[in-house]
Amino acid sequence: MFSDVWVANYAKSGLLQPLNDWIDRYGPALKSGIPKEAWDKVTLNGKIYAIPSVNDIRGTELMYARKDWLDKLGLKPPQTLEQYYEVIRAFARSGPAGSGKPETHGLILIENLGRSSPFFGAFGVQLGQWLERDGKLVYADILPETKEALTFLHRLYAERLLDPEFPINKNRNLDQKIASGQVGLLSATWYDTRGAIELSRKNDPQAEWIPLDYPVGPAGRKGTYETSLIRQYQVVPAHSLRAGAVIRMLNFIAGEGNRELKLGFRNQVWSERDGRIVTDFTEHDKHLYRGMYSSLVDVPSPALLKERLDSLGPRFQLYSNVQAVERNIIRDEFQGPPTPAMEKYKKKLSALRDVFVKMVVGVIPLDQFESYTDWWRREGGDEITKEVNEWYQKQREVR
């Protein structure tokens, strides 16, 4: 279960078992490994109703480009948003070999404006997040800066520089287009160097991919979104007689069994060479089931994370990618449990994201942005904002 709204609703309905006593008895590794802000998300009236599994990496996206294409077109790696525009335009209109024949997409996104985070970051916002402005939290989706980011993406679409299929692209479509040489610049995930980017290299030995700086916008801003603190939640039904066994199992995963579940068994999945862990990919892929167990209750361990990512090989730059992402996080300032108004209006207000997609493709004019943000406020957004700021003020008082 990964919905905090679901947990809150079922807890309030009396359908989940409070776990405080069981954690005190059987969960020392859970208590020491899971941060307070994660416990706060599942604590209602002093009672803990779920065991949170914590994301040990707090961001996902960073920019990657094909250096061989940049070189052929006489372009330098872009830094500012306007430089990004010039590279995107060249990739779309000149083709990767500089032949003058359009053969590629200048930029590719996926459905629901996925893989667009760095472009919103260039304007200092991230979709779906709460940002601090003048001592209060405001919802990023209704800020003028979000309209500016949508205007930039609409410009790319209107000039046919953005993959026109982006509203229906899924991750697999994006991967296929990267691997087949249709894409030379994108907001990648930090692990794409082991996925689609690696397939691109195998399909075309000339393909040379490099990470880029995040695009810097007109006001000097840049960054990417912060992933949710929580990966998923484990809950125990109110009528269950096995709560103690559940906590003991999760405590083993978070404590004594954590290293083997993350890395696999020594001299089977990995071995030590010259003081460094090296993973056997064949064996690693045979034992991917380990992730099913470790993900039940991930606990942050920076040292183990580095050890694990480095073991997969320097070619993929996984740990340096993670560091680059985390250095450029735009923090979501609301880290509390779902407010009552969120539970009530979340589904209805999620329609705003579809509106944004339609603005990028020009179905809805950008000058209607303010009308839709007014709709968001009227239909529950103001109520959510009030509750979010009540939580925020309490946090500031505690500090």
C-alpha cells in the first residue's frame, strides 16, 4: 500500500490495528532506522497505523544528452534554458548528423508531463509540491511560474521540437525511442544509464551520452522534484492476530537481514576485488526477487547505497547521478499526513494536470491558466491550503 490517504481513511474507520506496542516489543531496527518525519505521516492521535518504507533516494530526474550529436552540430553542452532551446531546436531540425534532415525529437516527454521536471525547475517550481513563499506554503501548480514553464513547453510543441506523441508516451515508448536513436536529449532517471541509454550504446557504438547541468531559468533558478519520502506502507488489519509476527519480519528486513537483501549473498551475487564490491550481473538478475522483500521496509543507509550502486560498475555513474539529483532537489515543504480536505478533494482536483497537458498542446489557451487556478481554489484548494498552513505553523512552533 502506497497511498497515505488510504491509510488515513482506513485508520479513522477503525479498520487498521495500532502498532505502537508491537513496535516497542519487536521493532528496535524499525525505531532506529525510520526517521521521525516518516512516522509522523502514519501517526494519528498518537497511534501508529502503518510501517513506512522510506525512499533512500530523494529524487529521480537529471538531464542527459548525446555528446556525439552535440559535437557533430558544433554545439556545447547547454546550461541556460535558452541554450537548451537552441540544442533542442538543432536536434529536431538538423538531425543528429547535421544533414539538415529532421530525424529526431528535440525533446521527449511522457504522459501527464512526465520527464519535464527540470524545465519546471528552471522557473523554481515543481508540479504537485508545496513551496514556501513569505512564511506560508503555496501550491506550486497555481503559481505564475508554473504558467511560465507551461509557456516554454508550449513553445517547443508549437514549433514541432517536442515529440508530438508525448501525451500518450509511456516509459516503454520513451525507452524504445532512446534505444533506436530517435532521442538525443531528455530528462532521464538516474538509473537510465543501465537501461535505455545503455541499449542506445549497444545499438550504436558511436552513441556517447553525458549528464548535463540542470537548465537555469531567467531568474537563475534550477532543480528537480523531490520524490515522496515514503515508498509504501505496511498495515495490519484490526482483526489480525499476527501483528507481532509482521513486526518481527519487518524488523529483520530493516535490521539483521538488510545487507544481504540489498546486495545478495557474498560470493554468489557479489565478490570483493581490490577492496571493492563487484556484482555478477547474471546472478544479480537471477535474484531480483530480493527487492520484493527489501522494499517492504526500506530504511535509509547512505553507505550501503553507495556500496550497492558502485558495485554495478563505474560505467553507469549511478552514485554520481544520485548525488547530482540530490544536490538539485526543490524540496516539497509539506511532509505531513493527508489533511481532511486532501482526502475529500484530491481526486477531483487532480484534473488540473490534464488541463496542463492540453495547454502545452494548445487545446486550451494559456491565457486561461488563471481561470483554472481559480477553479482549483474554489473546488477545495483553498480549504486544503488552509489545513496545510495550519500544519506548517505547528511545525515552525516546534522548531
